[in-house]
Amino acid sequence: MSFLQLHPNIRIRIVTSFLIRAVGTMIFPFMAIYFSDKLGQAVAGFLLFANICAQMLMGFYGGYFADRWGRKKVMVYGEIAQCIAFVFMALANSPLLDSPWLTFAMMLVQNASNGMIGPAADAMLIDVSTKENRTFMYSINYWAVNLSVAIGSVLGGILFATHRFELILGLTGVSLFALALTVFFMQETYKPSTIDNAPKASILKDVFTSYKQVMQDQRFLLFSLSGLLIFSLEFQTANYIAVRLSNEFQTQMVHVGSLFSFELNGLKVFSLIQLENTLLIVCLSLFVSKLVRQASEARTMYTGGFLFVIGYSVISYSNSLVVIIAAMLLATIGELLHIPTRQAYLSQIVKDGARSSYMAVNGLFFQCARLTGTIGISVGAILPTMGMSILLLAIGLSGLLLLRHVQQQDQQIGIRCSQANAKGAAD
């Protein structure tokens, strides 16, 4: 299996997503600093929270419309809205105009349109992939995501303060290129029935009716909840763990042979493990995907989740540089094992006629996991380090137990189906 053997839609989506994310990472992670400088820290926090809410809300509508209109149509509409937003965002940061409020309004439009695109794109990837190549597809996509973030973070840190207008202009151009590829080269993968596509008396009511099926799928909800609990540990890294290391890690001198030495404090350790995580994923993801291709999907997913939980639990407690680096290595290996197999497993349990709706709800759980990262700072101010570490370990293990429960349910269903087939053949 190679990248060129994947469906053209998959290749287009991975390439366009890589380009937009690479340039976008040069801009959006630094917008908190921009809004804080222009409008104040309190207002900046509210504006960024509003952006997350807009993306979550439109994700529901995106999932609904993708199951009613088709994947490509929703993606095209969403990308057109993104292009328009980027054009006006560039204008708001140009030599002609300096408007943080117009910038915020266009970020709101961009996040809302991104919320629409996400479920449709995720469902489209499932539509055109097979059980045999999904783990490989998600491994390639995960590698591309992390490589784009690594490139964008480095260049953004260098260029954002002095070349913000040029970066946004570049993002506009990349977005237009992605739109052209989607319109002219991407194929529609889902044609809804005329019944589903019929006009509704109340769209809002039909949205709730559409998601009722998803919310009644206990296996899917438990699987998504397990992901919320497990991934909430990773989102503590940029929040509670960063604060803890800043306060507790004792500054020390690190000597690299006789060449040079440098001072290492808590914030630098936080940056170091972030860099370690990104570089390991970029360097090892394709290699690990080859190793696990023939392994049991369920066992690989569970083992990876366990390593992930243990690694981040240790990082949340230890102040030893060697232990922290080793724990991040363990957590990253777990991440490489867990995430592609988890995504492949998710594609198997969603219902075919409502894939976008399922992916929208799964995205909501992911956003909730992001929000738990911010809560961890407040809880960490109350609990001692040991108590916080035990709490995070308990949360992660609870997620693993839920995952194990879902896997056992599937095994029992498989056994009953095999017995029923054997009985039918005997009769």
C-alpha cells in the first residue's frame, strides 16, 4: 500500500488539509497574543471561546447537511465561506486597515465554516476507504497533520509579528487552491435518497430528529466518551502540565559534552517535550503503521491507549528531566498506536446513512476534551501534584475501561453472528 494507491479524494483531502493547516498554524495559534494586545486579555479569552463555540455549533449543521445534500456540496460551500473570510481578514490586517473586530468577525466565519467542512470531509474519507486501507490512510493523514503543525509553528513564531498581512494573504491563496481542487477534481461519494433530500417544514426540528438516532447508539456514545477521557490527558500538556512545570521544575544547567551548556527551566522543558512529541510523530508514524498493519486492531488500540495514559500521568507528576523525556516517548508511541486504529475502528461502528452526523457528534466529544484541558488549571490549583496525577490516571484508565467494554460488546456480537451463521448452514 502506498499514498498513490489511495482514492483520489483521499489524496486531495490530505494535500489540501496539509497546506491549509501549515499556513494556518503560522497564524491562528498566535491570534490570542494579537487580540490580547489589541483588545485586552479578558476580551481576547471571550473571543477565542466564541470561536470554539461557533465551530462546535456549525459542526452539527455540517453533519446534518452532508447527510442530506452530499459530502462535496457541503465542503464546497464551507470552503467558499472560508475563502471570503480570509479575503476580508487579509484586508483587516493590510496597510489600508487595522481592524481587530473585523479580524474577529472573519475568524468567527472561518471557524463556523471549518465546523461545517469537518464532518463532511471525515465521512467522505470513510466513504472512499476500505477496512484494509483505513489504518494506513489515517496514519498518513496523522503524519501530515503533525508535519504541517511543526512547520507552521516554527515559521509562525518567526514571521507572525512582522508579516501578519503576508501570512493571511498566503492563507487566502492556499484556500483558493484547495477550493479549486475540491470543485474540479474531488468526486461526490454520497448521494442521499430523495426522501432525505426533500424540503423540511422545520430544519431545526429535523436536525434534532437526525441526531436522535446518533444519541441512541450506546456503543458509539461510549466509544466517543472513552476518547474524551483518554485525550483529555494530552490537552493537559499545554495547560496544567505547563503551569506545573513552570512552578515546580528546578532550573538546572545541562551540559552537552564539552561543546556547550544551557539553562533549563520548567517552560523550556514544556517546549522540549512538545518538540519531542512532534518530531517523534513525524519520524516514526509511517514506520509504526507498517509494524502494526498485520496486528490485531483492537489489541493495538487498547495497548496504545494504555501507554498513552501512563506516559501523560507520569509527566503530570515527575520533575526529573530523564523521566519526563522517557514518559513522553512512551506516550507518543502509545499515540501512534492508538489514534490511527481508533479512527479506523470508529469508521466501522458509524451507520452508513448518517456518517456525517456521527462524525459531528464525535467531533463534539473531541472539543469537550479540549475544554477539559482548561479546567485542569483550576483543579490543579486546588489539588496537590500527587492528587492531580492520580486524578488524571483515574480519568485515563476510566476511558480505557469504557473502550474495553465496547470491544467486548463487539466480540460478543461477532460470536453470536458466527453461531447464527453456523446454525443456518447446518439447517
